[in-house]
Amino acid sequence: MLIQMKVSGLTMDPITNTPIVILKDLEEKKAIPIWIGIFEASAIATELEHITFSRPMTHDLLNEMLKTLDVMVVKVEIKDIRNNTFFADIHLVSDGNTFRIDARPSDALALALRANAPIFVDDKVIDKSRNIDFGIKMTDLDKLKEEKLKEFLENLSSEDFGKYKM
């Protein structure tokens, strides 16, 4: 089953200093963290903060190209997680034809924000994300820290996010 979600904000993983985008369902009862690259985090942050540049950035360019070609971004779907890697599809419509394009979730989210397209996450992805393997041999203390990090990420509210610093 697909659950509609929204980009709740960005934060940094305190262990790896990797950006994390937090998605929350519309009722803010379920959350999912997705570790992303710094450039994708920048693309998401600039759209969340309504920052415009004098020249189009990559996701802005893609969005403008799609609009010019009369292609509509219908939705973005985060459909799976395998080996700690998330998989997404961008759903497009053009001249009555539908297309599904494989994409990294970070790129799909950056485009969805620009196109005002809804974001959906398969509920199996939410379940699987609770068991993400951080790839580190865990001591009991590390396991406790990991659980605290997961709990922290799941309980973040919109007010917890400040301006994303790049």
C-alpha cells in the first residue's frame, strides 16, 4: 500500500556527517530517513527555502524541460529498499501516455518539490527502513546509539529544522 508523504526537512547524520532527508506521512505518524548526497541535499534545501538562482540548477532545468515538452510529473514513488539502497520511480504523463522512470529518491524528491507532485512511499519501505544496517560492527553501546538515532529521526517535527547549512 502506498502512503502519501511530504518532505519534512533535512538534517545531518551525526555519525557520518551525511545529509538525511526526512519524509513524514501527512498525519505525521510515520517517518522515514533517507541518506542522500550533499548535492541532492542542496537541491532539496534550496527548494524548501524558496531560494532562486540567476541560472537554473539541474533539477530546475529538468522541471522546465518537462513543462516545455508538456510532460507532467504525476507523482513520485519510493518503492523499495534493498541492501540499504532506496529505489524510486518518477511517474510522468504526456499526451495521454504514462511513463515510469527509475530514479534515485533524492533526485525524485527534488523534482517532485519543483513540480508540486505528490510523494508516496510503499509501506513495506517504511517497515524495512526500521532495520537499516549502518554497515558497522555494533557493540552494545553502538546499538543503543543507533536506536536513539532512529528514535530521534522518527520523532523530529517540522519546528526542529532550521536553515540547512551547506
